[in-house]
Amino acid sequence: MLKVRTTLLLGALVLAPALTLAQTPTPKPKPTAAPAAASHSTTGTVKSVDATTLTITRPSGTVKEMTFTINDATKKQGAIAAGASVEVRYKTEGKTNVATAVTVQKKK
């Protein structure tokens, strides 16, 4: 009788933690969103422009000339032409500057 009681007690001690762990749901990892590309802004004078590329020269800063990719999503305000003073909003994708908005500045 003592052996049966000891066996049942040991069995209960072994099964209790196993049943508790079996009932604990594992938390699902939350999906992480890709970090949004940082938005930048600069001004300068248009050196050249075509359907897919805009190059400006800047009067100050360490980078005197910057080139941007223009696509269908780029918002354009004003007549963008060589010699025009512009503000360019852009994001960097890898090593490419992609213009999100180009605004021609009015002459003062």
C-alpha cells in the first residue's frame, strides 16, 4: 500500500508541471514593419533635368551637386528647367536619392 501511494505521489509531482507547461500558450511574435525611409529636403539651382533625372547645384554644403531620380510619384510644382531655383524633398533608397516633391522657388 505504501508503494502504491508513493508511486501515485511521484506520478502527480511529475505530471503537474508537465500539464501546467502544456497549457501555457506561446506568445506569437509581433510583425515588425519596415522602417520608413527618412525624408530630406534641400535647395539649389537646376543644372539639368529630363524625364527621370534631376541634377541641382547647391551654393553651400559639402556636396555641391546632387542628382535625384524622378518618377510618376514625384510631385512637381512650377516649370522645372535649367537655371530654375528649386526646393527638392527626397528620400534615400540605398545609394539613390528619389525625389518625392520638386517645387520651383519664385525669384525675389
